[in-house]
Amino acid sequence: MKKLSFLFFITISSLLPIRSQSNSLVLVSRAKSTTAKVAGERLATYSIVYQGSADWDEGSEAAARLRDSLKSATGETLPTVADTAFSQGNAIHLIPSTSVGTFNYTLRCTTGQVYITGGSSWAFNRAVHLLCNQLRKGNVSTYFSRSGTVTGDVLFDRYEDANLRILDDNIWQYDSKSNAVVWQNLNVDCRNSARGPQFAQLVRAYMPEVVTLQEYSSPMDAVFYPLIRKYGYTTATAGDGDNWNYTPVFYDTARVTLLESGYHLYTPSQWSNAGTKSYTYGVFTHKETGKRFIVFSTHLWWKSESAQAGSDSARYEQVNTLIAKAEELKLRYDCPIFVCGDMNSYETSIAIKAYFSHDFTPCYKVATGYADNHNGHHVCSASEGFSRVSKRKADDRSGAIDHCLVTHAGTEMLVRSFDCLMPYFTVKLTDHYPNLIDIKLQ
């Protein structure tokens, strides 16, 4: 596998939850011991202690990642235990914290104790990387300490032989200048000034060629766009006259060339609340391969049929409007077409079936390597706060309303992986987990 400057001992698949971790202390036999010392004590005498109350991504799974990394670095397998089951002894403590900043970490040692504090799993991973690197060199001294951030860093390689990446996300339009009361009580800021930089780091961490967003407002643009422009991204089209583009397509100018782009606001206005329902497209040439491809970002009408009669038909008509443009582009360019976005429809709906009747296929169904099956949705709102709880009809893709579809799969391109990105910090950004598609143009 061709690697970027890979900073963590993780892959895309390692971000998936380990749901079977136990909070009880499990004694393990140490058939192999090492002479390595950490903070004055043999590494073999340590336990990995995580916060049992933390989300799996920053609790039990973080401990499992640390255990595996230490084993890789030293050959030593340490037990993992929740803080509620740990009494005393030498320990490496994993401490999630909202006060250090989402992507920041500290690593501090005292005699027989190591404290790793991080604002997210990504920050934990960097601190673990530093600890393991130090162990490869020799002992970790008492009072060894490091601190830093992963902000601005590229963190994740592509899936094996993939040469194209698309990142899609509905980023939740919350433009109030005041933090919501529920969020204040949770000590988390949901304003654009707090969420925008995290979305920007999400883009930086994965460095996709193309980014498709929905619910993208002007106030969010003021925070987000300047940050990703530093990494070489620009927008395919700003919109149409006075209509703000809530469904933009961004692209990396270093790796793809824009041939054509367009924006369309869905009408009539009764099915496009405040002009938020639209599609944007870009026709691109992939510089490395010379291959062409097309990407659409769209957001369909949001209410259910039971809440407002005619909603299903409105979404169906919106999809047909998009398909008409896609068919026109297909005749002129004859290349793979990706459609990504929040479609507020299950696969069984007439809207999504309209895609199927025009040779579009869900990316997860044609992924030749890895396919995530989560529905991609959870609670995140100004009135409810945030949690991993989903209100969709099912936890798997049959409950998904975000869709990434493609034509030409298996001929001119292969979908190598479809991933639903679920680090815990993303739960605090929007009610839609980001979708990541790795593709091989051929």
C-alpha cells in the first residue's frame, strides 16, 4: 500500500467501534517480558486505564489501540481496565478532556504513572505514537512530557490502490451568535466559530479531491472556507445570482481540474425552505490519471409525507431534475457520475428508486474492499444537544437518509471503500456522520 506521511498506528477501519469491550478487569498472562522501563518502572508492570464513562472511541477503543501499539513497539501485551475497576498500581491513564481543544494532547509521566490527555481520539493517537516511538528508542524517563496538536496535519492514507477520494457531509446549519442553552449546560460550543475549524481539520485529515456539503450557510463559509483554501481547495461555483449555495462542491486544485460546474435551486419555493434545497455539480479531470468524473452535491426537501402531504412527490421531482442534468452531462462526457447528499429518503422511497432506474448504485453496495453499514445519523440539535442515539428506522443502511450513489461502477472505476466516519468529536458537529468514498479510476 502506498503511504502518505502516516502519523498514527490506525487505518480507516480501526475507527469502527469496539462494542464488546468489558469494563471489568481481565488478568492476562505475560509469557514475554521486556526490559523497557516507563517512568522508572518496567513496562510489563503497567495497566492501561481508560474512563469507563467515556464514549467507546475515546474510552475502551482508545485503550485497545494503545495496547496494540505498545505490543507492536515492544512485544508486551498490557491489560486494559476501566477506571472504576482499577484500584492501584502502575498505569497509563487515558483521559478525554474538552478543555485541551479537540485536536490537542498532552503526555506526562511521573514515577509509575503516565497520563495521556486528549481532546479526541485523533489527539490520543498522536500521543500514543510519540510514546511508542520513544519506547522503540529505549526507556521513557520519569518526567518525560510532550504536548501538541494534530491541527493542520494530514492523518489518513487512502484505501490500498485508491486514487480518488470524496468526502460528503451535511454540516447542520446553526447560525446563531449565541451558544444554545442545552449546549452551554454540556460545556460544548455549537456555534460556527467552534464547529467550522473542526470541519476544516476533517478535510485536512483526509485530503479528499472533492468535498460535498449540505446546509452550508454564509456564516459557516466565513469560518470554514478561509481555512481550507490554505490547503488548496476552492469552490466549484458560488451559486446563482442572489441565491446562496447551501450545497457546495469544493475541490483540490492541485489534483483535479474543473472543466464545468453548475448550481440549481429546486423550485417551487414551497419545497425549498429558505432556498436551502438545491444541487451543485462539477465536472473534473483527475490530473494523475487523466480520467474524467462528475460529482453532484444535493439536499432534498426535508419533511416526511405524514408531516406534509406531497413531500414524497416533491423529493421525487427534485431527483428527476438532477437526473435530467446528469443525463445531459453523461452524453457529453461519458464518465462516472457521483451523487452525494442528504436526500431525506430511505432506499425504498420513490425518490431513491428514481436513481436506481437510471443506473445509479449506492457506493456501499459496490465497494470492492470495505463498506460501512451504519445509517450515518444521530441526535445533534439546538434543543437536544448531541448523542450517538439515532432516531432513524434502523441502525444499518436501510435507515440511512444520506446517500452516495455512482454510475459506471466496475467498468471505468471501482469503489474501493465506503466509510461512515464516527470519531466522537464528529457527534458534536452535526447529526450526520461524514461519508468517505475511496475510488480507483481505471
